[in-house]
Amino acid sequence: MAKLVLVPTPIGNLEDMTHRAVRLLKECAFVLAEDTRTSSFLFKHYGIETPLQSFHKFNEHKMLDAVVARIASVDMAGLVSDAGTPGISDPGFLLVRKCIEEGIEVECLPGASALLPALVQSGFPTDKFVFEGFLPHKKGRQTTWLRLKEETRTVVLYESPHRLLKALEEICEFISPDREVAVCRELTKKFEETRRGKASEVLDYFKSKAIKGEIVLVMKGAE
């Protein structure tokens, strides 16, 4: 029976790759990768010689049927994203759904993700939380903030470096400058940083420095 295995990859520190992940990637007939150049670096580091095929958000709709047909013809194929778990703010959902429809077994390995480390080290309640991924860039963005203003669970967002200040400014404007947030930057990497405090305080801090790296923005829920 054909099988698709989703393999999380390190979000920064290569030591976060699991032994099982390496073994399965070596056993796959081929591996679908969000960026073959990024995955090639990882594969070379771990001595993985499995062929890579490009599969990303710009070609997944067009290639979906052909990719699923190829998966159906082998014992096992893999899917990796550039970093973290495939399908979490990365390509993967459409492929998983189609494979299930076609009777192909799907398995996702546990592993690296920026979501949970940021949530846990934020210091905010972790028993209940909501993950919003990336907010809309324009249409619906203000509406989303106003909805999140009343959210009592901890809110986790992904944000890009060049939009972090905008996001913090909008929290101050649409929610409250006193709402507590935690900005986690470059998780697992050499210059990892977590800044906690009121939205206005964290905004002032990041206004004074160059912002680089992957960012997770965690916001405490409404009282």
C-alpha cells in the first residue's frame, strides 16, 4: 500500500532532526520539498540521497494529480517544508486531503515547529490557545484584530520581520497598548530572542533595532 509521510525539519538548529525522520527520508522513493535547494542542504548534512521533487504553494494546484499518481506508484514518498511541520502555514493540506481521498495512507511524524516552543516560553496560559498563522495582509486584517480582542485563549501568530512593527502597532490601536505579548525571534538559532511585556513596550523595543529572522508573536488572551 502506498504511503505519504510528512517529515518535520529543523526550524533552525540542525540537531533537532530526529533519528526516525532521517531513516524514513532515506527509505522514501522520493521526497517532495518546498524548496529543493534548502532541502538539499539538509539532506547533504545527514547523508540522505533520496531524490527531491519541487512542490510548493505556486505549483501545488497544478501538480496535485500528477504528484498523487506518482505517490500511488511507490511504497513510500515523503513531504518536507523548508522548516517545521509540513501543512502548518506551509504546503501540505491539499496533498494530504487528496491522498486520503485516493486511499493512500498518510502519516505525520512529530517534530520541530515554531508554534509550540513560542507558546510555552511566552509565559501565557497554555491549556487553551488559538493558532491564527499569518494574518491577512490587507483585506480582513482589522476585522481579525477586533475578533481577537475578545479572544480569551492565548493567541499565537506567525509574522514576518518587516511586518512585526505594524502588527504591534495594530495591537496597540485595535486591542490595547497594555495587552501583554511575547515576540519570539529566531527560535533554536544562535541569536534566539524572546521579548515579553506590554504591546507598547515591546513595540518601543523593536523600533530601536533591526528586525531579522523568523518571528512568532504570542498574545495573552482577554481577561
